[in-house]
Amino acid sequence: MRSNYYFIGFLLLGISVFAKGNVYVQSTKAKLLSQPKLNAEGLGLKVGEVLTPIQEQGLFVQVRVEEKTGWVSKLFVSPLPPGNQMKLGITSNSSEAVVARQRASDFTKTAAARGLSETQKMRVRGEGDLYDFESLRWLESVPLTIDTRNTKPERNKQPETIVTSNTDLKGDLFVLGETKAEVKLGRSLAARLLKRYPLVRDLELTRYLNSIATKLGAVSSRKDLEFRVGVIESSEINAFSCPGGYLFLTTGSLKKIQTEAELAGIIAHEMGHVILFHNGEFTESNVWIDILSGLLTPPGSEVVNTAMATAIGEMEKQFFETGRDAKVELEADEAAVGLVSQVGYSPLGLSNYLNAMSKAEGTELLKKTHPETNIRIAKLVFAEQSVSTDGAPLVVDRWSEYKNRIAK
């Protein structure tokens, strides 16, 4: 029990995990920069290369690699070693899962000795009506693609090929345990959110939003995640980010968006929380307990253990009452500017949106859980000046084709 509280407490601290040990290059965009700015001069780094952190400055980490010292953006490195992408919504057929299922029978025989005889220790009884996993599975079933119709190569430059790691998935035997634990918690939080707000099941709109997220995720450090964007029915102007890459935009927010650059900025801000580990670290879950819990659970239902339920409750409190620490919100804003500029969007999109929201109605929850809008915009000005879209594909704005799909 004490370890559960330690887990939850650390989860909500929002402290940096980049200064604790080595970091690993996860993106071809990573460079060893002369200054802590994305547009500074720098040397290219190889994916998988190990860097030793020295100090942090905002969105950047000063690192040492071999005999060289420089700065690297947190967007392109991770404290986790490279791992394959976590495929969502699909039962694993990996050898790890097969072995686990074979041993589940023997495991149940010693469950009492292990303190697992009571199923309420592994799932929340009487709280099934607090989660909507059925809607979540619909969202996970939407195919992930990058819509190339809204990009064109810059004049005199070859188009950049963006490859997502689900094209060479080898099974979740090679998925990091920390990623599995993060996705497991994030799925439950997302299902809880979908019980509060109905999911808008518009396939074309959802595919469009997810194509933007996939494009942004492809240049980030979190190649181990499938980012998913869902639309939820609410007049509130807000967006939500769950661990594991589950992102949600309200219909109220979408109605206020004027350009695809604004849309990409909002999605990238929510992605920033996940990429920068603002939810803390996640400990690898016990695969044997997970398998046993699944066998004891009725078909079609999901397992939410008591530790997860407590953590979910605290995260919900952040969503609707306390908000995250102002420092991490501002860092996510800066991350958004860095991400969108890498794929060709104007870095001004997020600040333009926030400026409009500062005068709009229905922003009570947004303002309650985020720093003052004028502070966010002022900080964004510095971030916007430190990036460049040179070499990125030119984006053709297609938001007008989809905005009219939002219910009036």
C-alpha cells in the first residue's frame, strides 16, 4: 500500500526526469546545439545515441556526448531507451503474453499466498459505470495515417518522408514496460473522461485530427506511443491530455479555431505534456497480475486496480479544479511551438488562438486550470522567435473543410 502512495505522489509532482540519468536520442531532428534554441547551429545526432545531462534550461538540456558539449531539445530525447510502438486496443499475441496465459492457471493456485485472492485488490468493484471503455475502443479503432494532401514540399527541396514506428511493429514483447504502464493508466483516465463527456463519433473528422497528431508525434521523442485525438461534446473551451497519448478537444474549442495552425498548436500543447513526462514516471506493471486480472474479469470489461483509481482521481482533480503547475503549462506551450514548426505549421498558431480565447466566453475552466493567458502569450513570443520552419513541408490549410462538421 505504501508503494502505491509513493507512486501516486511521484506521479503528480511534475518534476523533471531529464536530470536523473542518461537520455537517449529518439528523433532524427535532434541536434547538439550551440545555444538552447531550436534554430541555433548544431551537429546532427543519431537515433539511439546516449547523452549525459549536465543541466537544464527550460525546454533544453545541456549534455555531453563523447568529448563534445552542447544543448539538445527535450522534444527529441527521452530518459527511456528506444522501444517499439505500443499498439493500442489489440490483445497481445506476443510470446510474453502467451507464456503469461499458460502460467495463469498455476498462478491462481497460489493467489491467496500472494495476497491476490480477493479480486477487489485488482479491480474497482461497483465503479464500472464511471468508465466508458466502449467509446475508447472506437477511438482506438480509427486508422492512423498522415494526410499528405495538406502538405507540399518547399520549392527546390525534396519532400521529407515521415515514418511512424507502427509500420515495423514486432509485437509488444519489445515495448518498454514503462510505456505499457503509462498507457494502461492513460486508457483508464481517458475512459473516465469519456464517461463525463460523450465522444463525437465522426470518423472523417477524427481521422483528420489524428493525422495531425501522427505527423507531430513522428518528429518527437515518443515513438513508443500512438497519439490519439478524440472530440468530446462540451460547450466548454478546453482540451485534455492523458498519459499514454490520449488527447481530447471539446466541440466548444473546435468551434473557435480559425486555422489548421491554431488546431495543430493546441494538439501539440497537449502532446507536450506527454512528451515531456509532465505526468511523472511510470513503473512497469506486473504482467502476471495483469493477465490474471484479465482472466477474472467478465468479457468486454476492463481492469482498473485501486492504485490506478486513486491516481485517476487525482488527475481528474487537476483537469477540473487545481490544474497543473504553471511551469509545466508554459513548458508545454514552448514545446508546441517547437513541434509545429518542425512539420511546417506557423509557430504563431497557438498564441493567435490564446489571444482570441482571452476575449471569448466559456473559458472559465480553461482559465481556472491554466496560467493567465497574457503570461502565456508573452512567453510564447520568445519561443516563436527561436524556431524556424525552413526545410519543413509547406502546409495547405484544410481546417475549413472539417470545421462545418462540428455541431452548431
